[in-house]
Amino acid sequence: MIAEIYEGLVPIRAHGWQNIMQEEFYEKLDRSQEPIYLLYMVQTWLQLMLNLVVAGLAVLVVGVAVAVGLRHKTSAGGIGVAFLNLVSLGESLTQTIQSWTALETSLGATARIEAFEQETPVEPEVASPTDVAICGRSGSGKSTLLLSLLALIETTKGAIYLDGIDISKVQRYILRSKLHIISQDAFTDGEIIRDALDPAGKLSDEAINDALHDCALLDKINTSGSLSANMCDVNLSVGETQLFVLARTILGIEDSNKGGIVLLDEATSSIDVATERKNMNIVAK
């Protein structure tokens, strides 16, 4: 969460969400530390119980020593050795139990990894047309899956098929021309608006304007000088840049030489609620 807040400082400050995010951060921090506090409490209780056990054994040794000593069947050296062993007994018991607990935890983690490998379907099939959402915590492999689809990461085992074709057998520029990705950090290529939306120059002005209208950007583009304006003169915000990339994706899908597979990698994580709603409505269409 700290890394996400650091990356989103600009929109947080722009919307005045400092107090809200601070309260949410403290709440999640407290919840994340609860297991640690409970662990320390259990360890302290365990140490106390073991010390009480050792104390009981010490009392027992003293009692036995006194009883035996009255009969002159023991020596001071033997009693000293017994007490010396009792001093280290508590630490030895604590280390033994803690090591056993750590071993059980490690075995449990290994079992979960093995269960995940065996129970997770390794051959999912997505029919067309279908909207699929892949959810998971940070580091679970969502972005890695998208990179694999784009052949930016070589697969070492198994295969990915699109329309029944193994993507490893397809030239990369052909594969990527069939896919459209909208990432969290949107970017625009080309100095002119028309070139940024239609790099190949195949589409008409009417089609480009329709896509901009669907993304609620046509009025702003026309104000800046229509499709021949420079990208730097338009001054798009973060949310408007996402809508601009979405318009480019729409034009790519409409191109008859390209497919209609759209990949979104947290495309709405850095925009406001209103822009996110627009994005989702356009994607739904």
C-alpha cells in the first residue's frame, strides 16, 4: 500500500484525500500487525509457562536434595550440576518449541504451494466474445500473464493459444497487431493527434471523430485545432489520456486487419471516479 500511495501522490493531493488515505493506511497497518502482536503474546505466555515448569522442577530438585541429603546419600557437587542443568533447561525447551512451530509453518507453506500447483487449472479456455476479469493480490502474476500474451516473456512450459494458434509460432509483430492493451500508465505516440490515433493512416476523419466522440474528447480536440493539432497543445489530463488511449483502441478494433482482443492492466487505477465510469461504459459497449 505504501508503494501504491507513493505512486498516486499527485491525484491524492489534487483531490484532497490526504486525511482519508491516512486513516485508511493506519487502519490497514493495525490490521496487518495484529498477527505479529498475537505471536508476541503467545511467545511471552509460552516463556512464562516454561519458566514456571523449570521453577517447579527446581523446587522438586531442592526437595529431593534435602530429603536425600538428610540421609547423607548425595553431594554438593551433584546438586550444583542439577541446578546448572535446570538453568539451561528453560532456554532449551523454548528453542525446541519455537523451532517446531517454525517447522510446522514452513511445512504448511510448502503444502499450500503444492496444493496450488495441483488444484489450479492449467488449461483454462476463454470463449469469444467474453469479458474476463483476473483478480489477485500484488505479485500474483496478473501483469505477467498479460506480458506472456504479448510475447514479452518467453514461456518455458506449456503454451498459449489464440484462435487455436500457438502464439509462440506466430511472428511477434503480427501477434501484437491483433492485441490492444490499455495499461495503468497510459502513453501516446506521435506528435500529431491523427498520427497518435491512426499510425497507419488507414482510417477516415469521420471514423476518428466518432471514436473521440464516444470517449467524450471530440470537443476538446476541436478546441485545440482538430486532428492536425500537436499532442503537446491539447494538454490532456491523466484521465483524458486514458480516454484517448481507449479511443485509439476502438479505432484499432474497427480496423478490419486487426482482431478484437482488448487487454486492460489496471487501466482505471490512476483516474477519478467519473472518468472510470466513462471508461467502463465504453468498454462495455
